[in-house]
Amino acid sequence: MSQISTGFTTSDQVRLREENLNLMEADVKFDNVVQTINSPLVISFLSCNLLLHDLTSNKPFIHLKNADRESKAFREFNREAALRICKEKLDSLTILSSYHPEERKIMEFLKLYKYDVESIRKMLYVGRLQKTDYIDIIYRSENPELSAYVVNTLFKEFLRYYRSSRSERSIENVETFEALVNQKKMELDTKLEALRMYKSSQGVLNVDVASGNEWDLIKQFEKSLFDEKSNNNTLQSSLANVNAQLVELNSGKTVYSSNNNVVTLRNQLNDLNDQYLRGGSSDQALADKIKTLRGQLQKALAEGTGTTSKSTSKEELIARKQNLQAELSASNLNISNLESKISRLRSSVGSFANKEATVSSLTQEVTLAQEEYTKLKERLNSALDNRTVPQDGFRQTLKGQPAFKPEPSHRLIIMGLSGVSAFMLVAMCILLVEFLDSSIKSPSVFGRSVDLKLISTVNHANLRKHAVLDVLQGNRKDETIMKRENIFREMLRKLRYALESSGKQVFLFTSTEPQQGKTTLTQAVAYSLSLSNRKVLVIDTNFCNNDITLQMEARPMLETFNVPPNEFSIDKVKEIVTTYSVDNIEVIGCKGGDYTPSEILPKNHLLNYLPQLKLHYDFILMEGAPLNDYTDSKELAAYADGVIAIFSSKATVKQIDKDSIDFLHQLGDKFVGAVLNNVNEDFLEL
């Protein structure tokens, strides 16, 4: 016996990655390992090792018998070729093939040593020790050293094959992942280059930053536009005031000049506007100063002309008007320039939106490609790790060693338990059969199941090979058979006594079902009566089954007998009877057919003359058809003095039988009783 640890359910070994224990997956792994160890491939490696050992060792495990040495497989075996082929198979991890003639001979030779796959499998057990991490390998043989060698070598060959196949799968996985990683790397580089080329062609490195700067400029220009429009409104108001003063002056009125501060403020404001426009309208400090001067100018203009008593000439008003018109023109030009710049910037921001959408799409493609590349790179690294670091935890925790003494076979205990088990099983079967058996197998069962008078029981007798007359006469030498036949004779004698003591002469034998033994029992009663020197007439009235006619070789004359009463005589009857080989027995047969007595018998048939026949015969015996299936017996009961019902011990009482039994009850005194036929000797209840 050998025991190995798999490591499927333990986590104490160093792992490159965290792995959760999956019990369902562990069970599948255990099943796979057990099936692999039991596989023809691994066992074939073991067979080759065993053969190499026995062919090269001075102490082989198996010694062939003389009969094996004379076999064809031994004579055709090539030792050198077998050694070479077995070593090649072990080195290449391939199985022996029956298609190759030389390898087929080796396989035949292995059968002589019981080293073939099927022979080893019969004595090998590989299974998981329940709810543990261990697998047991057990091999049974007559040689303890062979058993130890098998379990140890089997583990080594399994481990060698397992790691080899795992290494091949790892190499395939690495090659596959390397190809996929290279492909994804090329796709990622292509997408990165497309994004870089697009940004370069558009002249932007960062669309978001460029778009943000444009919006900041738009906000600044909109603020400047608002201030300029306010200044324009002030200039228009001042120009309107000057025009009004000129109108007053032309009408002869005196116009006073406003504060000289207004002129100074205007001049300063004009200089600052020119300086601001020349600087690209981007100097925020200069813009704030212009705004302050405009406020002061508006305040000075609002104070009006009441601040001075100096009159204003027409020339001064005209000069002031010209200055205001010039400033107003400059303001209108500034407004137009600001509106134009704002329009261009808004158009530029729209193009940045399209660029941003394109860049976003390209960036998303790059991100997806990067994720796919990263995942495949991780799987490639995992495959490389698996190839570098062994992931199986197989360890031989218990090495197989030769046993000190043979394992007890417990043959006597097993045979004893087998015998007891067989006895209990047979007993249970017998009890079950008896429990389920509903047949009327014994007189006591008959009494409980059938409400009829039982006048006799007849045991089973083998009448297939010997005639009834031979059985009754006791012409046999076997004591066992003679004992059984003696019982049969005595039973018939009791039945004969019941007929003789009834005071009746004409008897009708009938039954509820077919195959109850009416024909045999009618003949046996006739033979028994003849042995007591009674003259018997047997009439076959069973038209549906005329076995009496056939077995007693009687002439079928019953349907054709037709004699008027005035012509009837015993001589007419003697013409149709068949004298049987036994003294005192005469038989009248019938043709038989699918009809009843009332349908086939003529007007002046034989049964009408039974009272006259009783003067010449001691007993007249008739056989009728089964009551369940035919009405023949019911019609024949009118001609009989007594009716006897035959029941087989193998039959069961059904509802249709109960209806026929009711008819027998209705016969009253004419019903003599029932006979239980074919009873097993164990149920005779003597």
C-alpha cells in the first residue's frame, strides 16, 4: 500500500498568487487524478517497468509455469526487442499498440506474467481517503515485494506523466499568450500613434487647455465691450448736449461753459483708450483706470453748466462737438473690433469641440487597447510562472513496503457469512412466497376459502411417464416413488368409499376452471372401482375437451346414439361402448366440439336411459366442462345422481369461482362434495 498527498485541499505551500479553496473543484481534481492513475497509459508504463525488472533482475517477481513456457506467446517472444521497445515507450511516454506486430507480441507475453493492463486493474485499488487530502494506492498479490514495487512505481510513473503533460500544456499556453500579447501590443501602438498624429495635425497638445484659454479671452472681450458701449452712450449724451447748446446760442441765448475739468478728463480718457488698444486690449490695470476716468467724466457732465459763470462761445461749442464726434467714432470702432474678436473666438471654440470629440474617441480606443494588453500580459506572466514553478503538491507520504506476513483471507468467515446470508435470503424468499401465495394448497386453506364439503384430498403423483393403472397396481420398485404412489392409492380408496357410501350410482365430475385434473381423476376412480369388482361405465360428456375419449381410445358414438324408448335395450348400448383393456370398465366417447349437450344430443339420446343402465352397471361416471366457462355441467347435472367438484391445490379462488360455487350449493343433496386434487405431501394434513 502507498499513500500520496495531492495538495488540493491544503494552502500551506508557497503560491505566486492568492487562490481561494474550491471544494467542488477539488473533488473534480481528485477524480481526475484517480482516473489518470487507473488509465491504460499509466498502467502500461507500470507493465513495461515490471517486464524490464523481471527480464533483467536476478530475482524476478513471477516465475512462469511449464505450461506457460510452452505457449505460443512465450516461444515467439524476442527478449532484446522487448527490452528496447519498453525503454523507448517509457522514454517517449507512449503506450504499447496492438497494431504493431512486435508490440502485440509483447502484450501477449505480458498476459503470461499477469502484467497486462486488465490483470493489474483487477488487483489494483486507487481511491481518495474520504474527506482528506490523501489518495490510497493498494495492490494485492501473492508476492509482497511485487505489491510494494507496483504501488511505488505506479506513483512515479503517474507523477512523471502528469508533469510532462502539464509542461506541454504550459508551453502551449505560453506560446499562445505570447502571440496574443504581441498582437495586442501592435494594436495599442497603432492607436497611440493615431492619437499623436491627430493632435499634431491640429496643432494642439491639450484640447481642454486650449479651449479654456479661448473662453477666458471671450469673457475679457465681452467685459471690454460692455464698458465701451457704456462710454459710447456717454459720448452720445454729451454730443446731444453740445448740439442743444449750439441751438440755444444760434437763437440768441447765452450759453455758459461747463467745468474745465471735463475737457481734461476727456483728453486723458482718449490717451488711455489709444494706449489700451495699442497694447492688444489685454492690460487689466489700464482697463480699470479707463473705467474710473469714465465715471469721473460722467459725474462732471452731470453737474451741468452751473458750476461757472463764464459764457461759452460758438467756436468753443463747435470744437467741443468735433472732439465728441471723434471720440464717438473711435468708440464705435472699438465696439466693432471687440464684437469681431468675440465672434472669431466663439467660432474657434466650436472647432475645439469637434476636435475634443475626436480626441476623446481616440483616447477611449487607446484605453481599451491598454486594458486588453494588460490582461493578456498578466495571463502570460501567470503561464510563465506555472512553467517555472511546479504547481502540483503531490508527495508520497507513505511508501509501499513488503508485508511481513500475508494478509489473512478470512475465507472461513466469509464462507460462513455467505452461507448464513444465503440461508436467510432463501428463508425470506420462502416466507415471502408463502405470504403472497393465495392458492388453496391444503385442506385447511380450502376450508377457509371455499364453502364446500370436502370429501377427499388427492396427492400429487407423476402420471406423465406412467399410466394411472400402473400407479394404482404398484408396479414400481423405487421406494420413494412407491411411498408417494401408495399415498395416492389410499387417497383414491377414500374417494371410492365416499362414492360407494353415498348410495348414488351416476356421478358427474366437474370443476370451476380447466386443468384441475378431472380427466385423470375420473379415470383413476374408474380404475379404483374396477379393482373392487365394480362394473363401471365411463361416458365422456366434456364436449369442449374430449381427453377421456382420446386417452381411453373410445369410439365417439355419444352424439349419434338415437333410439326410441320402445326400441331401447342393453344390446343397443353394447353396440356403441368400447370395452377397455381393464376388466369391468366400458367407455362411450364423444366427437367433441363447440356445443352443449342440449344443442348436439338427439331427442332419444343415451343420457335419457341412464336409469335403465344403472341396472347393468354399478357406477356410471361422466365428465363435464368447467363451470366458469361453459354451461355443459349445469345441463348434465339434471341427469346425474351426484355431482363432484374437482379443485386443484395450485388454483386460487376468484369472484367467478364463487359464482360457480353458488351453483353447486343450489344442487342441494345432489352435490356430493369437493375433491382437493394435486396436493403436495407437505400439506396433506393426514
